[in-house]
Amino acid sequence: MTDADRETLRALADEGNEKAMDRLAELADARDDLDELSELLDEGSEKAGELLTRRAAARKDLIELQRISDAGYDEAGDVLNQLLDR
């Protein structure tokens, strides 16, 4: 994807387009860009929350799961509770 395409996605996401935000999260995940995923989560991206949760769960990173949950992605809290119950 070219930078121009990414800029277009960013502009659409800034206007509230959830599909564009999801695509940005997928691209950031493919690049292992955790900073961008975190920024997208802070902007309310459910997809970024899902992707970050998957990564944190694989590492059993309880603190990161708590941070993701606190940022508004409730499923991270569910995963955290499951890991704490073990």
C-alpha cells in the first residue's frame, strides 16, 4: 500500500469511517507497529483492541491486557480474567 493510500485511509478514519480505521489497524498489525495500534485503540478502534488483545494474550502480558481493557476494549478484560483464573 502506498503512503497516499494510507493517508486516504487515515483521512477517512479521522472522519469516523470504521472500515478505514479497521484497515489501518490491520496494516499496523502486519507491520508490527504497536505504537500505531495503541493510537488507534485510543481513538476507539475495536479492531486495534482485538489485535492488541490477541498479541498480549499470546505473551500472557497481564499488564498490557489491563491497559487495553482500561482503554475501552472490554474483551481484553475477559481474557485477563481467564488468565488470572488459571
